[in-house]
Amino acid sequence: MDKFTKLTAVAAPLPIVNCDTDKIIPARFLKTLTRTGLGKNLFDPLRFDPKTGEENPDFVLNKPAYRNAEILVAGHNFGCGSSREHAPWALLDYGIRCVISTDFADIFYNNSSKNGILLIKVTPGELEKLMDGAERGANATMTVDLENQEITNSDGKKIKFEVDPFKKHCLLNGLDDIGLTLQKENSISSYEEKQKASEPWLYA
Amino acid sequence: MIVEREMAVSGPQTLFDKIWKSHLVDEQEDGTCLIYIDRQLIHEITSAQAFDGLRQSGRKARRPEANLCVPDHNVPTTPGRGGTEEIEDDESRIQLEVLENNAAEFGLPYISINDERQGIVHVIGPEQGFTQPGVTLVCGDSHTATHGAFGALAFGVGTSEVEHVLATQTLIQRPAKNMRITVNGSLPRGCTAKDLVLAIIGKIGTAGGTGHVIEYAGPAIEELSMEGRMTVCNMTIEAGARAGLVAPDEKTFEYLKGRPQCPKGGQWEAALERWNQLPSDNGAKYDTEVKLDVSEIVPQVTWGTSPEDEIGISGNVPDPADVTDANRRSAMERSLEYMNLKPGTKMTDIEVDKVFIGSCTNSRIEDMRAAAEIAKGRSVAPTVYAMVVPGSGLVKMQAEEEGLDKIFTEAGFHWREPGCSMCLAMNGDMLLPGERSASTSNRNFEGRQGPGGRTHLVSPMMAAAAAITGHLTDVRDFLK
């Protein structure tokens, strides 16, 4: 996966509460066999009219100022619902590398960090300030600095954030989880030997 | 999520603590854990990219026999559907072929759509005895929480994690917090496990369980059948928690005994001894405790576009103007606009176009029986298309042996082949823009059952009643 270090980009406001994964990428687009190409269907129910398929001009990412947004400032509990990793794949394919909200659904949170997308949890007060900042259209450029755990809002004011140290390490270095885990091969094998003795039916 | 939590090292343990600790392979200084995964279910939608990843890095499946592959999300449910090669939709057929080829290439057990055991992953795992108390079980599907009904730590994962489990038989995790929901009282007539879990989600909200594993306890949970417990655990994710748990008991063991993948002979006795140690110890500590009494609840129905938007069937569509929280008010307004509903409308006045009885929430034999009890000797309203989709080939066979299919078809319901079907509308079973359903599935999100479709979540009995009257209906009127 790509490293995430420091990002300066347009931030789009998406103040929807409980934005679920069916809104991010509806199930009918999950027939793909690859991780790429889903960006065109990102937020399909919000971006396009369900009957005509035409762009909904009121949706934030359809507005000229936000078409190149790489940061989303989103409402509470973003990414709830299904476990589909197609949700972060669609965000990434569209060009979104960072989502800021007051809370994220657990599975979505894990899936995002495994794809080089940084999710940042802030307080309701901070979210309000960032949402205001994102409302400034093409001037809504923010900077997200993972190393220093700091967001610079479009007004230049800085907001600190917390991040899981292991996830930070993996994001900064673009590390593959599987490779890291396989370094613990001996621990896995000895666990299996022990379990095989105590619960042999799991190995039948 | 970032969860800072010290797990009790000694002293009374919860069911979750016990399973977690017994699966710990490694723990880093920062609290990140490597936990062993005993079982993985694999379906066609969230696995192709995982197998590709293995191929690209030249890795193998570490323990092929610890997996079970079955297509479910994307399969046609048309009666007499034939094999994979007969699927008309190219993308769907290819996705099934890819799963079949991947299973063969990596040596994983595979159940094809022609096999009588085929069905929804969360129905067949327990049916085959693949799901067992005390195991860790994952699947690239958020409703994996279902298997917690057996006292298994079961949760949904993304495709990268599917690949991680295939390659290493482990996952990198942090321990969740413990929540206990104690459900007192006894469910009144006309109310089921579905109504119970909708009431819970209404109480704690769709993010109420984030960061937690929820253990369901109390007399109302103990009273539930295994099917009912699966329905409750299934919808745990709708409350934001990745996993739900019920302590295994005699009902659990009774259900599992003799299942194909369960231990046999002397190993069965050894397994029972282990499983009996699993229930939470007296005095175990929970980070969050919730209590509710279900003896007074009425059949539940959702009015909005989040599972937390639920109300008793005797109620009216709520008015956003009565809500003080601005975020909640605007979410309600958006929901009502999407659902095309006016505040104050009686729930029982809402007409439906389609009725769906099925999904990993409500497609087991008990659900079929409950819906058939209402359908028997009655007719589906002429304005309604109603379909019944059993959760597996084995459920279908059992229902047919009991004559339930006849009851349904004579009443005008369509009796289908097993699969996920209209729960997520990938396979052509779907709502058209503006259509409204009463559905026994788990999500009423915008567009979930088809773009522009509107979903009301209900129990199987309530769905059958709505099919007959053509509008949302209090099933208790049918039970008098």
C-alpha cells in the first residue's frame, strides 16, 4: 500500500450522520474482481439520480470546488454497515486519502488503514470547526500531518489528533500486515501444536 | 478503533475474555495482539481480491481445511436455477466461477450452488457444525456476528483480512470492550427474536456498540431457540458492535450434536467439557451494562433508513420537529424524505409493494414456520409481490417436508432457491425506484434493496401479515 505521511488537499464537507457503506458503494457494484475502478461509483446514491443516472448538482463532490477533494470531513459514525472493503477501495480510487469524523465503524476503520487511508477521530467541537473550514470551497485546503499528528484547518489553526501507534507505523511506512505477521511464524506454529493437543477436533 | 483497555489478568472472566486469551498468539508492547483464527467462511463477493493477493505474493493457504467456501450473495434464487454455467448475468457468473477456481487452486472446501447444502454462509456454518462454541470465526461479511449465538467469537472482516487469515491463520487486533445486554421478561405473543433485537438497537443506537463485543444474557435470551439467538447476534453489527455472544448451554449442544463437522465419540465429550467452561464467571466485569425488559414490547417495524429508526407497529411516523438534537433532526428529515413518509402517519397505513422473507437474519426453519403460520389459508394481496427465500438447501428441504412450501405457494408467495437475494439486491431480486418493502432482512439503508427502494424491517410473521393485507400490519390481529 502507499505510504501516508503528509497531505495538503481540498477537504469536502459531508455532514451526513451514520453514512453507511451502502451509500459509499452500493452492493450492485461489488461484482468486480479487482480493487480498482470503483471511484466512478463512489457515493452513487448521493452523486447520481436513481432514475435518470444524471449527476445530482447539489452533492458536494459534484460541485466544481470539490471535485478534486482528497480529504472528507464527515458526520458521526461514518462507514457503518457492511464489511465490504470496496468502500475504502472506492474512496481511494476516487482520490480520497483521509476522512475526519467524530467516530467510525470498527470494520471500516480497519479496512481503511490497510489501504493507506488515514481516518482521524476528532471531538464534536473540532469537527464543527473543520466542517466550517471545509465549507470554504476551493479555499478549503487543509494539511494533515501524520508524523506530528496534526491537522491544519483552512484558517491556519492547528488541531492535534490521536492515532493507534501500530497503525501509524504501518501507514507512515506503507507496510504489508501479512509480511509482518509471517515474521512470527514460530509463535503461530507453536500455538497450533498446543491447540492440536488440547482440541484435536479442530484439526480433524 | 483505538480501544485502551486492560483485560483482567486474573479473577472472574467474561466469555469474550476467555476466548480472546485462549487465542492469543502474540502481544506487542503497544497492546496490538495477534490472535489465532480457527475458522473462516468465504463467499464470492469479498474474496477474489484476497486470493489474487496470495497469488501475487506467492503465498499458500496455511490451513485449507479451516475454511469453507460457498457462493450466496450473487446467486439467482429462481426456481430450478441450474448450475453456475447457467447464470445469465456475466459478472455474476464470472464471480462464482472465480470462487470455484480459487477454492480448487488453494485446496479449500467448496459447496457449489447445485449442492443441497448450499446457502447463506451464516446459515450453513451452524448447519454443518463448522461453527462451534469457543472458536474464533471470521468471514468477509459483517453479519458474521450471527455465529456468536453458539458462544463463538465471530466477526466480519475486510478482504485484506480475509487474505491475512488465509496466509497466516491469524489477525492483528486489539481487544474489544465488554458490553452485557441483559434482557429480562418473556416475549409476548406476536413478538420474536427480531423484535427483541430491533428494540435493543432502538435503545442503544446504531453506534451504541462501537468498540465493544456484546454479550446477550438474561431470561429472554435463554428462552430463545438457537435460531432466535442467531437472529439476535446477527443484528449486533447494526448496533455498531462487531461481535455478539450468547453463552453456550444445553440448547447449543443439542443443536450441534451429530452435525457433520462437530467432534464425535470421545472427542464430543472432551469438547463438551471445554465448552461448559466458557460462560462468563460470576462477578466478571463489563465496561458497559444495558438492561431491558421485553415483556411489554409490541411487534417492531422501522420507519427510516437506519435500523435504529424503529417503532412499535401501533405507533405513528415520528415528527423531526419533536427532536431537539439538530444532527438527529436533520437525519430524520432526510430519512422521511427518502422514505416518502409524513410525520404522524399511522404505521399500519403504510402500503407495501413487495415482501421479502429471507436473509441471514430470518431464513431458518423457525422463520419459515412462523411466516407459514400466518400465510396458512390466506392470500397475498393482489397489489403485492411476495417472495420466500430459504437460507439454505437444507432449510428448503426441511420446509418442503413439512409442507410449508405448499402453504406459501397456495397463498400466492413465490418459493425460491436459497441465497442472500433481496437483502442486498445483487442478484436481480430487488426493489425498483420508489417501491416499498416489508423485509425480514437487516438493513433499511437508502438503496439497500435497489436504488430508490424503501425498506421497512420486520419479523417473518409481520412480513407475512403485510403481504396478506398489502400494508404494514400488526400481526397480533392475526393471532387472536
